[in-house]
Amino acid sequence: MREIRTDVLIVGGGGGAVRAAIEAKKEPVSVLIVTKGELGKSGATAYQVSEMAGFNVPDGVKDKRDSPENYYNDMMAAAQGMADPKLVQIIAEGAIDAGTQLKKWGVYYKQEDGRDYAFLSCFSNYARTHVIPGHGEPILAALLKHLPKDVQCMENSMILQLLVKDGRCIGAYGLCQGEETIILAKTVVLGTGGAGQLFEKNMNPKDITGDGYALGYLAGAQLINMEFMQVGIGISYPQTLLLNAYLWGGYPEIKDAIGQSIFKAIGVDKKIVMDAHQHHFPFSSRDDSKYFEIGIQKAIKEGRGTANQGVICDMTMMNDEYVKTCTNQFGLHEMWPEVKAFFTSKKVDILEEQVEIACFAHAVNGGIRIDETGRSTVEGLYALGETAGGTHGADRLGGNMMVTCQIYGKLVGREAAKKAGKGKFWDGGQTELGNEIEKTRKILHSQIPVQEMKEKIQSLNHRYQLVLRNESGLKYLEDQIIEMEESLVQWPVREEACAENVELYHMLTTSRLMVKASMHRKESRGSHYREDYTENREEYGKPFILKNEE
């Protein structure tokens, strides 16, 4: 088996991972990026599902009362006791510098009256969300221009398992450009993004399958807040496109397949629900906005959905004159031209045709538990961005994921490089690692009906874990996951290696972790909603930690 060495191994190729590589190379260390796709074209940062990316900067450009302190308070209030205050403070203090750095590197922010435009975003009390047209692509393009040329990159490669000896992460086992490879490293950084592809409908590219959570957990790292996953409403047909919350200020008609208002069907007032939902894009059990997603999911589960498993959204009345009469508290007037241009570019004419909308899995608020240096509970293993946990909580401010990736990308890259500079490579041989990777290798070479099983877990997660959760559904889902996991090592073995087999293994592992956390939290809090425990309960006012006891 091929063996290579690098001081710092970075797993993932999105905005956080590339930022970490840039920072790591400021130390005299070797850096290797391993990414499942093509660098710059894979990962969530490069996946454009919206007309813009929000990027929070508490610089007072829109509201002079804002400050890092107010930003911190907003984050902690949204987290509802589930975030680590020390990690949140790092974001509050680092956001202005992170925004300034991207500007220096050529990232353009939407302007208003000759200065940066900012609006009031999800769960915030101050307008601090700066707008980057083109979503995350401009960020990644700017980062790649500043990525040092001596950073090595292995594209179209997948890390299958982390290697741990005596409590220290010593590298990884992967299928790298078609060849099984042992990568020995002094430190390893996980920046693999979230887990959107665990669900039938999601706002993530195909490579976002929960790898980082599974890799970390199976290596012994603790995970935190895995029950808190953001769910958002988006167009599901004729294209998959995110719908930002300010659009609900237009009060479009939302009906099921039989022409009935989804709000009337569950006995709630449409205007009250949409007014509440303008405050935040993602689903939250904290206010009446929750009945929007609940109404959609109930219509589909009760057989009132469309053939594409959505509901009908009619925005044809929202011409320019109409929009001028709508509320502008959340930036609908300013963002409307961007919305129309974006939809037009995607060949969706919302003024001429009704569209179908659905609930989509978006971003995970939890992840691998880290400290202020970005280190996990396993020595030598770091995590950042959506792969890391503790920076967010039950809810997350809109515009906070991109900025968190940049802040922790810089921090983790620096810390991992410094640690590597003082470290040594593990000096054992491949023979000693054989037993460690035996199960993973068997799965890699098995004749698994991988596509069929992927579609099954996506469907099950979407039905039993997206928005509407209850004990019986979660228990049924858990049993199904365990049964599928156990079957992975029962298929005939072949010589050919298939990385998708291990990707499925990671999807199942991460699904099981989410289910376990959701079953534990017998209450509703933020993005976690239990039909059988609809109230917030004080005894669950602390994060739930997952640890591999096997």
C-alpha cells in the first residue's frame, strides 16, 4: 500500500479548509489537502443555491449601535445555552478582521450609498449581515488565488478512516486518486462540511455526506449538538433554490396539491406565521414561524403534497410595484433585484409561473467538539467550519457560517501547523495498522448496492428526522440504520475498491448519531422540534455530548 507523509493533513476543500492551508503555510511545515472532488468546484462553499452569501461583520456600517459585544450577545441568545461561550467570543472578536481580509483579497460586498450594505439577518437584533453576491464562490476564488503554490493537493480522493495510536491522531487511510494510501501526518484538520446529503431534499452538493462527523467519532472524538440541524424552505421544482426569509414579506400563496392553504389545514394564521418567519430563514421551534415548515411536512406526510413531494408557492403577484408596498424591515426592497436576476439566471420565472417548495436540510449546528485552539478531544486532530461543534447552538445567526469558516480556518491552520512543527511522525509500520483498517477495507471492497441504500437512508431521514420528530419515528429510524450498518460487512468481497461504500458507512454513522441526540433531547429547542415534547424544558438546558464507547 502506498505511504506518504505530510506535516499537516487537511481533509476537505471548502472555504474553511483552504483558509487553514493558507495560514498553516506561514509556518515551515508541509501541507496536504485531500478533497473528494476538484479543488474550487466541490464542497458547500462553491455550491451556489442562493443569490448571495451573508457575512456577519459587527462594524456598525448599518447600525452604529452594533459592536462585537452585541454580536456576541446575539449569538448566545440564538444558541439558547447550547454554544461554548469561549468559542463564540472568538467569532465576535474576529469577524471584523475576517471581513477586512476578504476585501483585501478582492471579495466584493454589495454597496449602498458608497459603503457596504448590511441587513438584519436571522435571529439578530442588529443589521450586520454584509452581502456577497454570488454566494460562496467569490470567497473560495479569492482564497485559491492566495493559496501558496507549495501546498500539495490530492483531488478526487477520499479519506476513509483516521488513524489513532495511543490517543493521538497520526494520519489517515484513504482512497487517493484510485489508490489505497496511508497518509502519516503530525496533525490532521477536518474541514469536510456538513451532512446535507443524509436527507432526500437538501441544499448541499453531492459530496457533503457527514464524513467529518463519522471520521471524528470513529476515531474517538466527542461530538456536540448533533440534534440541531438547520432546515430551510426552498424551491424544489423546477430547480433547487434557497428562498431567503425576506421574501415572506410578500405573503405569497402556499397551497397543497388539492388547493388548500397549508396554514388553514393546521389551523394557523398565514400572516402571523409569515411575519414571524421574516426574522429568520431556518426552521425554529422558538416562535410561530415553525408552523410554516410543520404545515409543509404535514401536507406531504398526509398525502397532500405534489408529485414531486412539495407544495405550491404562488409569487406571481410580486412585481416591482407590489414589492414596493411590502414591509422592508429585512431588506426585501434592496435584495429584490438580486433575487429576480438570480432566479432568471436559473431559468425560474417566479412572476410567470407557480413553483413548488419543500423543506430542505441545510447546515448542521453541531459537530466535533473543539476547544479554543480548534483541537478535538483527540490529540493532533482539529476541526473547523461546519464540521466543528460548539461555535453554534440550538439556532444560528444568518450570515454566521461563512464568517466562522474564515475565523476558525485561520485559527486552526495556525494551531495545527505550530503543533506539527513540534511533533514527530509515528514510527510504526503498516503491518501494525492492518488490524486498525480491516473493517473499513472490507466495506471498501464489498459488493454493496450502494445507491439503493443511500436512497433508502435519505428517504428515512427525511421522513422521520426532518422537522417532525417523535419517539416512535426516531426509534424506527434508529433500528433501520443499525440494520443497514450491520449489513455492510455481510456482502461478498471483490478486488475493486469503491469509495462510495465507505461514504455510505459515514452517512449511516452520522445518521445514527443525529438520531441518538434527537432521542435524548425530549423537548423542543431551536432547530430541534419534537411533536411529543413541544415545550422547552429546563432540565435539557445543556449540550448533549456523544462519545464512541465501542
